[in-house]
Amino acid sequence: MHHSTGGRRLLDEVATTPSNVNKVWPTAAYKANDTQRGAELGIDAEAAKLPAARSFQ
């Protein structure tokens, strides 16, 4: 399954399951789809900023 499909399904599940989740931090790959879908569901989806270095720090 493509990551954007998985992100949307996860947001839908979180929105319909009793939980305290009201904010998520998707990476840039999910940003456009999840920010919009999260807003539709009342979940704040703020794009996470990844560190510039891709190695152990």
C-alpha cells in the first residue's frame, strides 16, 4: 500500500477510535494528504522536520 493511503487510513482509524490523539507529526511524504485529511477529522497534522544529517548523532 502506498504511504499516502496508509496515512489516510491511520488518520481515519484514530478519528473513529476513542483516544486522546489530537495532533500528529507526519513527515514530508505524508504532508499534503495528511494535513488536509487531519483537518477534516479535527486532528492537527503538522509536518515534522527531519534532521539534516541522515546518520547517527
